[in-house]
Amino acid sequence: MHDDRDLVEARLKRVLDERIRPAIYPESVPLEVAVWHAPGEPVPVAEGLAAEPGPIAVGQAWGVPWGTSWFTVTGTVPMEWSGRIVEAILDLGFDENMPGFQCEGLVYRPDGTPVKGLNPRNQWVRVGSPAEGGERVRLHVEAASNPVILDYHPFRPTRMGDKETAGTDPLYRLARMDLAVFDQTVWELVMDLEVLGELMLELPVDGARRWELLRALERALDAVDLQDVGGTAAAARAELTGVLSSPAVPSAHRISAVGHAHIDSAWLWPLRETVRKVARTTSNMTALLEDEPDFVFAMSQAQQWAWVKEHRPEVWAKVTKAVAAGRFVPAGGMWVESDTNMPGSEAMARQFVHGKRFFIDEFGVDNEEVWLPDTFGFAAGLPQIIKAAGAKRLLTQKISWSQTNRFPHHTFLWEGIDGTRIFTHFPPVDTYNCSMQGRELAHAARNFKDKGVARHSLAPTGWGDGGGGTTREMVAKAARVRDLEGSPKVAWETPAEFFAKAEAEYPHPPVWVGELYLELHRGTLTSQAKTKQGNRRSEALLREAELWSATAAVRAGMDYPYERLDRIWKTVLLHQFHDILPGSSIAWVHREARRTYELVAEELNAIIGDAQSALAGQTTGLCFNGSPHARLGVPAGGAASARVRPATCTEREGGGYVLEGPLLRAEIDARGLVVSLRDLETGREAVAPGRAANLLQLHPDFPNKWDAWDVDAFYRNTVTDLTEADRVAGDGGRVEVRRSFGSSTVTQWITLDEGRLDIETEVDWHETEKILKLAFPLDVRADRYASESQYGHVFRPTHTNTSWEAAKFEACNHRFVHVEEPGWGAALVTDSTYGHDVTRDVDGTGTTTTLRASLLRAPRFPDPETDQGVHRFRHGLVPNASIGDAVREGYFVNQPVRAGSGAAEVVEPLVAVDDDAVVVSAVKLADDRSGDVIVRCYESRGGRARATLRAGFSVAEVVTTDLLERPTGEPQRPGDGIPVTLRPFELVTLRMKRA
């Protein structure tokens, strides 16, 4: 037989595009349209419905950037359409290729009942099934004219990312507003043809099944009268019955389809628009659940559920009904799908506390699955946190984006720094926006790396990023491939149902140890410095607010600020979303974030001040130490008079200055660079021979794509050392250094703080497409280094023996980076930066190690003004530092002793521990308002610890709990202190009932 594949395939495409799909709506009449443009921000639904609209016609422009327009459409179903299916086709001017990234709408009935959302792949609203001739139709559409930020020419700078700079020119033209007959048979034929045509293209050319499909499709096309598609569609479908009923082979891959709409809580739209995106999507999904009995939809991010409850009660009623039926599934158990690299220990824990508690309180659902498809890498401390929250499974697919190495598993056990293992799945479909296309399903089956020992994978199915969700077309396609020869077998299932099957068939999966590093988007550790500083500062203030409020509640009877702390925590957790904290959102998002963090700091400082006044009165002189280690004679978690030993500053021979304290001696040369830092106890020099620390270095930073997200390795090929100083001057016990470069200036203040060299850096930054680094070359030979992560630290190599190691050229740390050789080490601690790199150098004297903190970037997309303006950073270099010293100094630089008031001479800690290796990460009152005291602590050095925890109050009993403060052990009556035995990096939460 002649090979006519190309001929038939081309015929199928043209006939579908030009004849059959258009015949889905064979008859139509125009609707009458009127519009009211809301002034300013979106208005309540009742106000939008009550507004008086003016005339507008199809083809006319509408929609200023970030505006809201309320369309009213009216019409009458023609009498001759009685008994037929009728739909309203409402095209706001959509580009079919951009669901979720442009204008969208939510349709209401006149009484304010939501019907469904509108987006480029979902433009229909069912009017009658069957319709009644003469029926009047009246619908209202709340339409959002969101600008397209990520266009066909991506990553071009745009001012559209902020309402203040986007202008007022209309963005869209009304395209189609019609009532139309919906031909169900033609639509079903389209689904048949698409499924078989897509499957055919994925099958081997030399296989019989491909040719069976080709011939069946050819017969179906022959059966279609192109002048009467509706009248011949049934006959065409009959030609496909045989090939559609042929079952899958027994070894076929199994795909659990989970209805899904990945909705970024902010990204190329502001937070307020996400509230509406969620309402549109949930309206769509509840409507689809009513029409499709097999369909299951899962939605993560408790914050988004809370938005629906607060802002759209009419939608919430439909959602709760679908949840009760078990088909609208709360997923993930986190407040938002947060970044997991940068949030601190307690913040990462609270993502689960607040997320899981919301789902438990609202629905009685306690998720065991963590749902994070789009987060930019996963910190090695996360498995323990997942387990401590009562979950045991993780889903993500973002690691498939890695540029250099292919991850070797799709289903595996992920082992964290403490040894906790979590059953983990990466969907081999390689997207969280699966649309049930044949190429996606075939890719999942071919790509699945655990073939031979497992056969189940998951496919999150529905339009996402900007929402939208699953469509009726996706559901129809899934029904056809439920059991179809040549295709994986597809079934709608909940995440829990998928994981149960995957675990049962694969009882001994492989193990991956350590962080899940994404070999992409490394620039997110640095972009939008003020957002990152706001997060770090908020975390530190929340720790203090809980500590001092709990202490004041127990000691002085102060009312514990439950509601305020709960609200503030949720605000901070929201801003840890994986496009806010990473700095990859539009200007509007980060402008609002800066203001939000200012308000958070103001309120938390007020809470702290009230608690400290309740504890110590109003006179001055007392210092409060909120860190978990004693400092300057002030106990951890207590208050006393601080003992400060100031350093001296003298002129240096040859220019510059010498700073000397009881523990360190530092030489700053005439360039303002640190050419010597000597530990006076050992006499050991910290700075690498012939090198200088405190070296600012400037690189070009223009990645190939994803500007705010990426920093590509080639940036290192060009560097400018900023060694010219405008001013170097001794000022009391510190040295001030000023520099200028390009359009920017830098002022630094160098001081000695006990065993740490402190460098405070103020940058007035006006560069573009540059990255600024702060370098510390150290005389240490280290094959690996430690970076603080949640509840511990992770080791990374300093060499690049393999492609896996070379790919980690920019990584994340929290408060410290530590390097050591046997007998001596050094740490770099930071109060707000996360991105860093560590490299090895060899010269005539041996191997040295350079630590560099990433200070600032200047990408122009999606925010063309990223990081412009004044920034202030604090870094500390700690010579002769063990890991324990790094932990301690990292806390000190983030939680400095706070000068307060106090008539009392001392405030004893509410809890104390007798081993510095055991870090108390939180002291608070129990969320259930019982008055119980919650203490969370962890082993911080990677070893074993036996400690005694002592409470500064009478304890009736103590019990271990999970993160949600639910008991996990038997209550014990404490004796003289509470013994705590911890394995390396182990986390424990204790609940103390007050006597």
C-alpha cells in the first residue's frame, strides 16, 4: 500500500479547522450588549449589577489596563430553536493562546448568582438544554482588562506591570456576543477526531495501530458531507466506533488525571486580581462538576480558599457543596504554594500549620499530600517539616525544568537532612497545565523513568498559572482514553487515590538524599532585595513578638495577641508565595509588598514593646535578647544589662585603619578593603594570602531568558572589581568607606562586634542588567561548605567534578555559610541576603576558598525598575568559627539585642536549655487558647544532643506534639527540668501545661 500518511493527516487538519469545528455552532443571532466601566478598583458584585450601562458594539475597544468593565448582554432565543441546546458565546477579545494571561470574565445571572468564568479556552455559557423558543436571556459579565505582560516576544521591559504606569489606552476589542445553537453530535465528532488524530501521530509508523487509526480517520472524513456537517456527523462517528473501543494493552501506563488550575497567588497580576481569578476558576469548576459525574478537581493554597470565602460567598456555597461530595478536593495543606528555599524554619512550619488548620476547620480534611508543582527547588529540611505537619507525600514537577541534568526518577523517596523520607512523585507529563492532548499523554508514558517496576503517574489537568482550570473538552478526551489501545489508561482520581496506588505498586522506590536543587531560576535568590529583606525582618520580629508576648502572658497576665499574630503570620506567609518572595512578579506586587512589610514591622514592634513594658516597666537600661543564645551577658530569651567591649580604631601604616577588639584584629587598607582579619586566640589569619575581603564585584547580568528569574553561568566571564574609594575614614570604633561606580554609590561601615567583623553596606543602586557581589576570599581549604536551611544546614561541594556540582553555581543560604578545614573554619553571616556562590582557588601557597554574597540585581522584566534605589545590608565574617559559632552568630546578626525599658534588673527566660547545640526556634502560647506554652527546638549542628530544658514557670505536664500542636506522645510529669534527646537536625515540639 502506498504511504499516504501526510495526505490524510493534512486533510484531517484542514477539515477540522475549516469545516467541522465551525459547525459546532451552526446557527447564531447577535446579543445586545451594554457596558459600565468601573472607576478605579473593582467594585462589589451588587454595585456592578446595579450600575447603569451604556451602549457598546462588537468590534469596539474596551478595557483600560487593570480596569473592570461590567457587560450586560440580552437577547431572545428564536422560536425555531426550541428543543435545541443553546449557548451564549461571549468573546471579550480573547487570544486563544493565552488563557489566564489576559482579559477574563465572570458571568452572573441578574440575581447575582455566579454562572461560570470566561477565558480564551472557555467562552461559552449554556442557556438552555433544551431551550425554549422566545426565552429571554440576560447575563452580566464582570470583565477584567488585565494587560498581557508575557507576550509573544517575552521578557521585553514593559510599564504595564503597575497600574500607576500602565496608561489608559483600551487594550481589547469586543469580538463576539452571540446566542448560538450547540450541535452536540458535531462537538463529539470533534473530540473523536482530535483524540484519534493526536494519538495516531504519537504511534510508531511501522506499527499496525497507527495505520488502523489512519484508515478509520480517512473513512470518517469520507462520511462527512462538508456542506452538511451536522447532518452527517453521526455517520462519521460510526466509522470511528471500532478503533475507539479497542482496549489498551495490559502493560499500558496508568495516568491519574487530577482536575487542576494552577493559580499563582500573584505574578503578572496583583494580589487583588488573584482573588477574582480564583472566583472565576472555582465557578467554572463547580459548574463542570455538575455536568461531568466522573470529574474530580483539586485546589491547593488555603489562602485562595479563604479569599473565596471572604470575597465571594455565593461561590463559596457552591464550593463547600462540592467538597462535601468528595469531588472538589482541598490539596497541599499549605497556606500558599510558597517558595521553599528562602522561608525560615518557623515560617516554613507555619505554612503547614495555617494551611492544614484551615482545611481541617472548614472541611474536616487533613491532607497527607503536599502539592507544590511550580516551586523553584526544594530545601533539604523540608521532608522533616512535611512529616511533622502530619503529611507524608509530595508532588512537584518543576525539577523537570532543570537546564543541565535530568533527574533520574519520577517516583522515589526523598530523604531530608535529618533522615526523614517522604514519598515523592514528579509527574512525567512535565507540565502542571496538562490539556489531555495525545502528545502530552504519550510523553508521560515514554518519559516515565520507573518503567518495569511502576506504571502509575499523575497529570494535573487544566489551564493554569493565571487559572481557568479544566475544560469540558479535556474531560471528553479523558473519557475516550480511559481504556484505549495505543494510549496510556486515564482515570479521574484524587491526589490521595493516586498516591495510594503508587505506593502500593512501588513499596521500595529509590532514595534521593538532600536538596532538590532546580538548575534554573537561580536569580530568584537575589531579585527584589527589599521583598527579601521584608520577609527576613518579619520572620525575626514574629519570633520576638511570640516570645515576649508569651513571657508577658505567663509572668504578667498580659492578654496574648492571638488574632493579631494569626493575621500577621498569614500576611507574611502569603508574601512567601513562589513569585513574590523570589522577586519574579510585576512592579505592582513588589510595590505593595514593600508597604505591607513596613506595616507588619510597625505592628510587630508595637506588640513587642507592649510585652516588654508589661514585663519590665518603663525605665530605661534593660536589654532584651530574643535570640536563642546568650549574648553580651544577656540570657537567651531574657533581659538584663548588656556588657559591651568596644573595639579601638587606629591609623594603619601605609594607609587605612586597624580595628582591634578583645578577640579580633582587622586591617582595612587605603582602598577600604579588608587585607587582614586575625583571630587573636589562635593567631590564624582569615583572609587568603595576597587577597582582600569586603571586595565589591560587578558583573553583567543578561540571562538568555527569564530575566528576574535567571542568572546564567556566563555572567562570571566578565567582572569589575570595585577597588577605587572616594573616602576611607576612621570614625570612633568603625571605618567608613565610600565608593561610586556607574550611576550608583556605596557607603560601608566596618566594625568589630565581639568575635565578628561586621560590614554594613548601603547601596544607592541605579544600574541595569548588572549583579553586585560582595566577596570574602578565605585562607581555608574546603571541599564542601555548609549553608543554613530550615532546622539545620545542607552541605554542598566547592568543586565542580560533575555536571551536578557545576550546576550549583548559585545557591541559597539563610543566616550563614560556613567553610572549614580540620581544626579551623570561618562563617559568613547575613541579615537579609540569600543568594551566594562559593569557589576554590589555588595559588603558590595552596588552596583557598572564596565566599561571595549576592547583593543586588537589575533585571528589567517583569519589573523594569527592579531594585532601583537605596538598600542596606549587613554581613558578618566570623573567623575561627565552628558550625555552632555560625549558627549562633547567624541568629545574633538577625536578632540583635534590643535596647528596651525596665524597672526590673533582669527578666528571666520563660524557657532555657543547657546545650547550645539545641536551638529553641519558637516560644509561644498554644493556638487553641488553652494557655499552654509551646516550645519548638531542634539540633542545629548535625550531631546528637542530650539537653535539659527548664521552664521559668510551674509545669503540670509536658507532651510532644506535631506542628499543629496535636499530641504525638504520652504526657509526662516533668521533674527538675525536661530532658530532650535529639538526633542530628531533629525537630521536636513540646506542649507544656501550666500548673
